Amino acid sequence: MTNPILGPLKPIEAPPADAAHKLHRTLGWPHLVALGVGAIVGTGILTLIGTGAGLAGPGVILSFLIAGLVCAAAALAYAELATMIPQSGSAYTYSYVAIGETIAWIVGWSLILEYSVVCSTVAVGWSGYFTGFMDGIGWTIPTSLANGPELGGVINLPAVAIIAVVAGMLLVGTRESATLNAVLVALKIAALAMFVAVALPHFDAANFHPFFPNGVLPHAGPDPLHPGALIKLGVLPAASIIFFAFYGFDAVSTAAEEAKNPGRDMTIGIVGSMAACVVIYMVIAATAIGAAPAASFAQSAEPLALILRSFGSTTAAKIFGAVAIIALPTVILAFLFGQTRIFFVMARDRLLPESLGRVHPKSGVPVAVTIGTAIIVAAIAAFLPLAEIAALANAGTLCAFVAVCVSLVVLRRRDPGRPRVFRVPAAPLVAVIGVMGCLGLFATLPLGTQIRFFAWNAIGLVVYFAYARRRSAVG
């Protein structure tokens, strides 16, 4: 089926891939849950809680709730489609099946932006913890080597280094890297539990007043990092930034062709990881604000460790910082994994050079695309600041989430009788919440972010019509 504007539709059951373009089924649901939790619990709660608090004050807790509800709606849609469409590619593939190749390309192009920028953002956040930890033990890293140009440095060398390490882990093999990821996720959850145990005795309800110092709706206010400049303040702008903290379950959906039992494993991996992380985030956010005024950690690159140091728990802060250094790369691993699978499927569909879709015969890893992606995200992390690239990642994700919620409704109408291992309850309502929530959050993103997002997709459409469309395997 082909629409002259939206392009051809991809079949739900993909034709068998040859050995050079076939992924290995090596992941069980524990690997997928760990992949999801590893992707979700990371920079969002360890670093961007400070950025969000700077925009919303204590009301950042409501920001977490709003972002979580929107992501929950999208997660339910992902779960149904992931179990119904046994192909890698996440939102790109679902859009290709439900809507058409043109929209699929826009979504895939946006996912390239999302995953690449997420990896870079997390690497910058990891660099902040690593730099703080090294400074705490007396080994100060020069500012010129620990920050990009906008923050007074030359290059963020620690961020580049950690991306190289994670890419090396992925090249070893999917199952091996997923097993190590599960161990590191357990360590990360233990560190967050320690934070709650140490910080809770210092809880002061006065820190929650006023709860909405900057209001709920977006309005212009002074940018603390750039004197004389204005930024959007309020609960909703904070939600549009820390929305970054919740997604990651979509990285699980990129593993559909590597799950041993996709119907069962994808549902548990997506819904299970999202539910666990909503609880974790609400507890950590409330504990952090109760233990210290929001303004005291709003501009910190390592806010939770800073809170622990603020009341003299230097040993706990060092332990927390050390665990963050060890375990935060699980987020980079999950998103770098997802990015390579998006590239892989787009290449296998011949919308990108087909050579990028080849996998190593022993490791089952698409080597060329993994190395190429690592180089791109390392370059972004080396020179751009955290908040700016986090907002840009959110724009790409919001686009993908809208497409997935629309695809859910389209396939319910077009193919209602197809078996669905997991069915979204009240699917039309969930889809509306997801679409309207995502569009609302996109509207509150910084204007510069919105402009860069549309510019990125304008470039993408030029590439599509000039190169990809006439080479499409499906078309």
C-alpha cells in the first residue's frame, strides 16, 4: 500500500533478513528491564533535578509528575506496538507500518537526534560527577579539559572518554554488555537508596515553601547562567526539560529482534521499567528538596552529591559520587544501543547506506554504525553544555512519542483483529493524553530548541527526497 504523500507502508511481518543483516535473540526480560531502568534512572535524576529546580523551585516535583504521566501514556502505546510488531526500530518502525515511509523518516531522523544527543547529555552529566569526585580526592581536572567552550573550557575530555569506553563495551557483544548493565543498574539503585537513608533525617518541610516560586505556566525570567538573558521559568518549562528524565523505555523497544520472547519480554521490559522509575523519581525528588533548599543545588552538575556534602556527609557524598561515576554510563550504554539499532534498521530498509546495516558474524553487533555513532555523540558532548543539548533531545523524543500514540490508534482501526499480547486499556484516551501532553511540552521548550529541531528535520527531508526515497527497499 502506497500513499503519494505519506509513502509506502512497511509490512508488520518483515521478510527474513540474510545472515549479514540479522540480529541475534539473546536478551530475556530481566535484561530488558535492566536496560530500561538503566536508561531512565540516570542524568535526569542525578543531574537535571538541579536544572529543573532552577526553573520551578520545589514545584519541580509536580514537573516530574507531569512528565511522568505523559511518558506513561507513551509507554503503554510502545508496549502494545512492540509486542505486536516484532521488528527493531522502535517508533521509526511503528510509524512505517502504521502511517507511511515519509513520516517514518521524520521520526527516524528525530530519533537520531534524540539518541545521539541523549548520549552526549549523559556523558556531560557523568563528567560533572567525575570532575567533582576527582576534585574531592585532590586530583583537580583543569576547567579547560572538563568543560566545553560555552562554560569557559576548551573540550569536555571526560565526556569523550566515557563514550569511548561504553562503545567498546557494546562492541564486545549484546548479551555481555546487557549483563554488565544489569549489575551496574543494581549498584545505582543501591546508591539512590543510600541517598534517601542519609538525607531523610535532614528533611525540612520549610524547603517546600513557596512551592511555586516561579508559577506553573511558562513566563520569561532571568537566566542565572547568562546574565542579561531571559529563559522560560515555571513548572511546565521544567517538565519539558526533565521530561528527559523519564524516557528510556523507548530504548527497550529497539531490542525487539534481540528479545528471546518478544511478546512477553517487551511488555515486562517497557511497562516494568517505567513503573519502577516513576516511584524512584518521586521519592528522590521529594527527599532532595526536603533536605536542602532548591536554590542551593539548582546550578550544580552533581546536585545529589552536593546535598550530601551540605550537611557534612562527605563520606556518603564520595561514595555516591563514585557509584554515579561507575553506574551512570548504563544510560549511555542503553541509548547508544538504541541509536545503533535505529541506524541499523534504517540502513537495512536502505534509507541509509546499506553497509551500515551489517552485523559482525560472532558478536552480532553492527560494528560500523556503533563506532560512527560514538564519534558523533562524543563530538557533541565535547563542546556543548548540558541544559542546551538536553532540551534538544527532548524535542526529538516528543516527536517520536506523538507518532507512536497516533500509530496505536491507526492500527487499532486498520487491523483490529491482529493478536496483541498486551492491549492498552482505553486506547483512544491514552493516545489523546500522549499526543496532547507531548505537544504541550514541546510548546514550552526554549524557542531556540524548537528552531533547531525544525531546522534539523528540514535538513532530513532534503536528504530523504534527494537520496533515501528512491533507494527504499519497501518503496
